[in-house]
Amino acid sequence: MRSITLFFILLYSVLTQAQEVFIKDKVSGKPLFQVAIFNEHKTKNAISDWEGKADLSVFNYDETLIFTHISHHPSRLRASG
């Protein structure tokens, strides 16, 4: 399994300033769909669409986000800057 961090073509500044991110595989460059994104308490969540796009507006800026996909290892990313 590849690490989910491989597809973090999510620029840190984009994550902290934008409400929407695009998730792509670092090796192939293809969008990853059905990536589950949730906070540590699993009280908020989002999922990427067919274009790898996910809306992060439900999360607070200071939350740690967990990204999971069936073909990748989970990865955590702090949303604050």
C-alpha cells in the first residue's frame, strides 16, 4: 500500500486558506475519489468526488484532518497555519 501522503498535492497554504482541495496521487497525478476526510473525533467528515475535489468548509481551521483511502495508508494533516 502506498502512503496517503504520496497524494498530498494539497499545498499546505491551499488547505489552510481554501474551503476546497483537490486530492491527487503523487505518482500518477490522477485524482483520487472517495477519499474520506474526518476530524480526530470523527464528528465531521467530507469525501472527495470523481475529480478528487473535497469541500473542507465543515472543519475548523485548528483541527487535525485524517485522510483515508482504501488503497493508501491513512495520513494526518493539521489544518492550521
